[in-house]
Amino acid sequence: MKNYGNHVYVTACIIALGLSAGSFVSANAAPAIMNAVPAQPVDLTYAAEKAVPAVVHIKYVQNSKTQTVNVEGDPFDFFDPFGFFGNPNQNNGGNQKRQMQTPKKEATGSGVIISEDGYIVTNNHVVNGADELTVTLNDNREFSARIIGTDPTTDLALIKINGKNLPTLPVGDSDNLKVGEWVLAVGNPYNLSSTVTAGIVSAKARSIGGGSGEGPSVASFIQTDAAINPGNSGGALVNTRGELVGINAMLYSQTGSYSGYGFAIPTTIMNKVISDLKQYGTVQRAVLGIQGGDVLNFINSQKDEHKDVDLGTNEGVYVADVVEGSSAAAAGIVKGDVIINADGKKITKMSELQELLSKKRPGDEVNIVYLHNKNKKSKTIQLKNAQGNTKVVKTADLDVLGASFRPISEQQKKDLDISFGLEVTKVSKGAIKDGGIGEGFIMQYANDTPLKSISDLQELVKSASTSKDPVLIIKGVWPTGKRDYKVVKVSE
């Protein structure tokens, strides 16, 4: 469970004052109270019975690994260049190469079964980097799980277990949730299986931590006061009808434990992400091509600088910049404009626009109403992907490179005075050949990330193939010792 927090708010109840006020109202408004209809208690047992069997416990294991690292030597160490005293890599006080064993990592989280054949939705941070995933059902059956796809941008992941006739949770429409509506948070906090807590929807389209490097960059959360604690990550937020309306993702706390508010990813975002992961292996993300934020935040920032600003509204999304060649640029949107409506839905803040766009794919259209110099304009815009077109973006694998690789040997490390790298052992038709890399070249870095294993290269190819600039800048060394770099394109 991720947690982000700077403040903890405590509300104090002054009982004596409350009783006095209550007595005063009763004495002076007796007829109104007598005619009032008492609120009916909310029965949450049906929703709990529906949800608990479909929420699973996920155990994450990352195995111990051996890594070669450079450490700065002690200049007063005894010089032993030939290793007679057991340290052949010593360099008279310079850098030394040492093998380090990383500790085995284990963690737990939750997930929600969405299909009878074993598809499970959880958070990306619950499964990211796992070597083993074990799923335990509410009836204590255990399954090994494999990752179908992950999306760090929304902190969602889709995993799969081999099962039949599994209990599922019907997916509801989070757009229909209302502030004040009762919800349940179901998960496995602190390894306490099948835990149910209740609360209300405190806010919608809440932005917290997004884009700061601390949380998902698409941040439009359901805020709830249902208790969410570590281990609840990936669990279900359920309405009173027993429908899944959100995936619990984070809490807001200074201590790491529940202190009043938790946040869930709405099913309107989840549905699109999971569908894309199943169909394409990666999310088809539509981009409008603007940078900006809430109008009110912009106005307040201008006030802090003692500047007066009149945009014609205090609500909407202020456009601080427009990406060249983007959909917004093609539509004529410019810096200083304010987006106030999208597809007939009023837009009061950036998180609402993000949530709406997260349901779109490249090639889809969106009707944008915006203010330009306080004059209202409307445009229907065709959305593009991050690469500036409407093609389906697919996650590339190593096949696109058209080459074979292997980690370098200990002898190569000594001969070339390097500690890691991947040797190109065979080149055929593909991106490696097109980039001018031949057999024998040792790749050490790709996009400034060390290449210590085949899996390192595979992950970089996947991430680069769906990025705005689908290229790998590869730095390495030839067998002669000559250092070189090449640019390899990993997408059409």
C-alpha cells in the first residue's frame, strides 16, 4: 500500500456545546423534529457477502540476486595487483569490483477476480519486479500467477491464474458514485485475510501525488474514509449493491497507517486499462497534447506574485503550454486558453479531464469547449498517441532487435576492464543491424540504464517501444576496446 501524506487532520468534538445546541434546537423546533422521517440504517452485509469471495491475497517474492558493483577502495590498502592475497580486483585505492548478494524480498497485497477463468486486477506496485506471485483465494486455495500486463501510469496490473468457475465481482460504473454514498473497502491488510471496512465516498476526481514522482501520473481518485491500510493495495472498493467501483491504491498518512482517508482508482479508468492490457499488452493512451493545471491554482499562483488575472472563470483547466504537432495544437488551442467542457461534461479541474481522456484511445474524438480571451469556442478533436499518430502501439520484445545476446564472461570483464555488459552474438534482419551494431559489440548501457542481464534489455525495449521517442541510445565497447554508441529504433 502506497501512502502519501503531509498533514493529519484531527476534529475535536466539544460535547457540552453540542448538547447545549441540541437542547436549544429541540426546545424551539419541536414540530419540525416530530414531522422528520428518521434515516434508515444502511445494510452492508449483502455487499460484503458478494465481495469477500472475489478478493484475493497476493504474495510477492523477489529472489536474491548477485550483482557486481564498483566500490571506492581505501588508498591505504596493501597493493596486491595479482591477487596473491585474495583480491585480484584491487587497484591501489581505486575502484574495486565486488559481488553483492541482494536480499530476498517478500510483500503482500490484494487483488480482485474479474473473470471466472482467473483474470485478476491489482496494483502495479503490488506485482512490479516479482519473480514469483502466489494467489490465495478466500477458501484457502493457492495458485501461481503470471503477469499479463502492467501500467505504472495508472498503477494498475492484470495477472492470471489457471482456474475455472472462480468467484467474481461484478464491475459497476464509478461515474454513478455520489459523494456521501456508502462503500466498503475489502482486502488483506497486515495479512489479515478477507477484511471488510466501511465508509463513505468523501470526494471524487481527487488528485494526490500524481506527476510528482511519488504516485501515478494519471491521478483521478475516489477518496473514501473507509479504513485502508498496508496490504489493502489492489483490493476492492465496493458499493452497497456489491459492485466493484474502484481498486484501492493508496492511503494518505504521516505514519504509513490509516489516518482518515484512502484512495481508489475508479472502474471507469480500470475498464479501459485492463481491456487494453488483455488485447494489446500495453495501454493505448490518447494524448491531447497540453500542459497545465487547475485554473484556481494558476490564479492563486499569480496572486502570490501580486498579479491580477481574469480568465473569465475560476474553474477549468488552464493551458500553460501546447505540445507542437499535438491534437490540441492542430485544433488551435494555445497557451492561456481554459478548457471548461469535454464531451458535454463540465470540467472544473485537471483530474476530471485526465479521467475523461483515460477512457479514450488514439483515433477517438473528443469535443472540447474552451475559453480563448474569455470567448467560448468549441472544437471536435481527434486524439493521438504519444508518438504523434493514431496507430495501435504494441509492446515490442527482443524479436524486434533481430539479434542474440549473452552476458559477458569473467575473462571479457578482465580483458576490457568492465564489470558488466551484453555481448551481441548473432545479428540478423532487425533494429540492431539497422542501427549499425555488429557481432562482438558489448552493450553496456541503453538510455543510460546499465545492461547487466537479458531481462534488463527486454524491459528497456518494452518501455521504449511505447514512449514518445521509441529509440534506444546504446553505449558500449568493441572487442578492440574502442568505445562507441549507436541509436536503435525499436518501433515503426
